[in-house]
Amino acid sequence: MENNTVNFENVFNDKIGKNEYIEPKDWMPEKYRKTLIRQISQHAHSEVIGMQPEGNWITRAPSLRRKAILLAKIQDEGGHGLYLYSACETLGISREELIRQLHTGAAKYSSIFNYPALNWADIGAIGWLVDGAAIVNQVSLQRTSYGPYSRAMVRICKEESFHQRQGYELLLELCRGSKEQKAMAQDAMNRWWWPSLMMFGPHDADSAHSADSIKWKIKRETNDELRQKFIDKTVAQAEFLGLTIPDPDLKWNEARGHYDFGKIDWEEFNNVIKGNGPCNKQRLEHHVKVHNENAWVREAANAYAAKKAKAAKGALVA
Amino acid sequence: MSNDNQFPLWEVFVQAKSGTPYKHAGSVHAADKEMALMNARDLYSRRNEGTAIWVVPASAIVASSPEEIGSFFEPSNDKAYRHPTFYEIPAEVKHI
Ligand SMILES: [Fe+2]
Ligand SMILES: [Fe+2]
């Protein structure tokens, strides 16, 4: 009997050590499971809530081409939410519970979506900067240790690059346009730059969950490492557009081989997380409202499925 | 009270093009098989990823369990003779 006993924790640690993936039916520490549910559900909710600021512009897109692109982009984000909800459900939490946690505020979503998209240039800035920051994070998460999360990330990353490129192209058009259009682009840049940097979360020293996440390889790079990567690759793109990054302290540091940048306003960040951002209330209320208004659709679909199942059973008996 | 039911879970398999095996793409929720197929199309073939789709109720899938992985796959461990490299063929013999 003795040699049949497997030490599950050793098996788990061994797999993590060898960069193997943990799959849904594998034993895992309860805290690993909880951390994943928190992170993946927050990620899923962000994709879905993130559809709102952009959806606001579908009817006002300046051309049919731009409208079709925006629709396709937003549809992708809904899809990303669904991939991630499914990945999260493999950890033993139901879709119903995930949505309930969003509605009660027990689960969070990325603060960035609590800012409004005020003018058309914002749609460009969101694609370029917000999706750009998300891409840096998601590319890194392709190597996360949880198999279903990793697979969702691989699929998402394949789809993201068009999101960023359409945003950049949109801004490029504005920057090559009239003085007023260029000013619109700069205004959007001014408002979206700092919130984009905050998307990576608090500095490593102040991050409550970082240590375990890195140890278990849920996250492969830290918040500060990812933020630096994003800044380093974005500066030249801004220069090409002829836009000024709203940070007087931003400058190349030869010795570090990275850009130095100014202080992030964490007070604002925490304030938005606490619910006091410009759109927190509106975003959540909208989700709850649509969910409740569509209850009849779910009821009808269930009733129809039940009726057909009954008919099929009847046919079998007869 | 609103209806919160999010429908049963289905697993989706997509064939990229004819002649290739079906590969697990992910999951969808749907009330019945028609809805499962349509949701799978909308979610997993927005960019021509496939020419054919299977949807299977997740509850119908029977899976091996990781705890038994050792004994379950053990029968194939000691059968090196199932691999072509097990056999020593003189170098003069060609095309084998
Ligand atoms: Fe996304
Ligand atoms: Fe995106």
C-alpha cells in the first residue's frame, strides 16, 4: 500500500519546476486555484466590460470601413471574454457565479475601462495604447503554468495584433490630417497614456499577489518588467506619429538600456479601483441591466430545449 | 428574480481543413445542439480557422484521471520493440 501513495504536492511542484503545465484534473494547492480564479475572472470581466467604451462609438464611426473594423474588434473582445470564462470554469467555478461576482463587486475588472472614450481619436488611442499594453501582458501570459489559461492566451494573442494596428492606423490618419485632427489625437494621447501604464498594476514592491504568482509561474514577468517593456516599445511609435508623450521625465537611459519615466499617480489608480473613476457606476449598471433584460431570452431558449428533448424522448419510446 | 442560467457546457472540436484531424478549440455554453454549433462557429471560426466543427456535451466526455496516470499508461512503458529503432539492421540494407 505504502508505495502507492503519491505526494501530490511534490508532483505539482515538480511540474512547475520543469515548466510543465498544470491541467484541470491535476492536484493543485488551494491558493493556486484561488489566485487563478481571481486573475482569470478579472481578465474575462475586463474583456467584456471593455466592449462598452468602444461600443459607444459604433454608430458614430466616420466611415463604413471604420465601423466594420470597430465592430469586428469589439466582437473579438467578447470572444476573449468567453475563452477566459471557459478557462476559469475548469477550476470549478460556474459561469453563473462568475457573473454574480462581477455584479456584486466581489470580482474586479481592469480600471482602464472606467475612463470614457470622449472623442473619435480615443478609439485610436484605446487600440494602440490599451490593447498595446494588454498585448505585452498577454504575450507573457502565454507561458502561464495553467494549461487552459495558457491556451486561451495563445488564441487571444493571435487576434490582438489587428486591434493595436487598427488603432495606430486610425491615429496616423488623424495626425496626417488637419491641425484640429492632430490636436484631437494629442488630446487622446494625453488622457490615455498614464492610465495605460497603470494597467500593469502596482509596483512590484507594493503588489500584494506578485510573489506567489511568480513562484507558481502564473505570471512569468513582474508588473514593473512588463510596464518597462511597453514603454520601451511605444516611445518610437509615438515619435513617428508626431505625438508628445505627456511625461516630462521620460528619457532614454543609456546605462539601463531602458527609458526612465516619471512618477505614476497611484492615488488616482486606487481611487478608480475603489469605484470613484469617471465611469465605474455606468459600466457595471449597464452590464447588470442588459443581463436582467435578457433573462427572457435565456428562459425561452431553455424552454425550447426542454420541449425538444421531451419530443425526442417521446419519439424514441414510440 | 432573473433567470441566471447560463446553459450547459459543450466542447468544440474544429477541423482546419479536410484531411486533417479535429482539434479541441475550446468550449461554449448553449441550450441545445443547434445553438452550440452556431455559438462555436461565431466563437472559434471568425477567421476561417475551420471548415468543419464538432460540438459535444461536456458531460458526455469520459476522461482518464491524472492520479492513475502511472498504472494507466504503464502497459506501454516496457515495450521498446514497438519502436522501429529497437531493431538492428545492417547498414548495407537500404530503404527499410
Ligand atoms: Fe482582448
Ligand atoms: Fe483587444
